[in-house]
Amino acid sequence: MKGNVTGLGVDLAEVARIRALARRNPRFLSRVFTPGELEYCGSGRNRWERLAARFAAKEAVIKALGDKTIALKDIEVSSGPDGAPSVKVKGRPRLKLMISLSHTGSCACAAVIAFS
């Protein structure tokens, strides 16, 4: 991706914390994640790890852009046919972002680079 780096955001999320928030407040998932994200994460074995990675990504986007006014649900993380993640922010079609996600059974992390 060409352009000047305008921001970097990194975040770490505990899988157990995301699971606990969802169990404590059933509306948590629908308030934070888009329907596409919830569908992708599904209900399988890696569901909570995938959700935690997307939560970390949303926080990393906010940090990279330096804009705490962005709603978490306005940030959508998707995966391409090759499994590579990408991210979009609602209302900001020209935004250029690179993203990397990783997770284990207990932690998930995301790094986001913003370009001009």
C-alpha cells in the first residue's frame, strides 16, 4: 500500500473477557459486532478467539486513527477468500488501513496501520 503512514494502533484482548462480557450482557455482541462479523465468527470451536481478535482490531483502528468518537460497530473486519483480514470504517470509504490479526486460546491481538 502506497502513502504516508499516519497512524499505528495495536491492541490485545483476552478471550475469556470477551466471552464473559457476552454472557453477562446478551446484547454485547450485537452492539459491538456487525452481522457479517458475527456470521463469520459463527458458533464453532474458534468463535471466541475470532471475536476477541475483531474486538482488538476495532480498538486498534481507533488508536491508529486517533479518533475515540468512532463507534465499535462502525468498524467491520472481514476476511478475504485467502483468509487475509481487511477492515472498513463506515462513512469513511477513502480510508486506507492495513491490518494483522493473531489469536491463541487465551489472547488475541491486532495491529493496524493507517495511510494517507
